[in-house]
Amino acid sequence: MSNHPIGRVISHTGVLISQHEMRANQSTGVLPSLEIVSIERQKPSAAFDFEDMVQSLHELFVHDRQVASQLHSTRCGICYLHFLLSELQYRDEGYYVCAQCSQTLGHQDVPMLHKQQKL
């Protein structure tokens, strides 16, 4: 008896495909459907990347909430994360900006619809 799931075989490339696809491909020479092959190949790595992303976002939000709870903190007007006022620069356009967003913006003016009150 085979170790593979019912109706599945491993092709010469090592990819798990259906017996129906194998029969169809042998007689016609057509390659297996890319959708089926790519989904089966990428599922484990995609799930791993998603879990890392969720964990990273969780850590970012926990840190953001900790900073937001401090007395002298406010949001960056670009990335909207909380920083201590000493870590922010108030721009002439009427909003605070963190060091990373400031570096990304450079000297480019970014008008805002809602201005932040300078603290």
C-alpha cells in the first residue's frame, strides 16, 4: 500500500499531484496545472510568513500602547505610531514626524487635512 494520500502520487519532479492529472499529462504531454502545484508547494512557507507577520505586528502594537500610555507622547503624523515628544520633530505643515518618516520624506512638503496641535 502507498504512503501517499488516496488519489495522489508524486511526479518525477517530487510534486504531489492527482492520479487524474498524471494520466492526463502522460497521454497529452501537458504540464500539471500551475495553480495546483504552486498552492501545494507554497502553503507551508506562506503560513510561516503569515505567523511571523502577525507576531511582529502584535509586538509593534504592544510597544505602541506602552508608549501611548506615557505622559509626553503623541503620534507621528505619517506612520501614526506613538513616540515620546523628544523623539518627534514638529513640521511647518502642522504635524509631528518620527525620525524614520522624516528621513523618508526628506525636505518634501506633505500637506495635512488635519493639523496636530503643537505640544
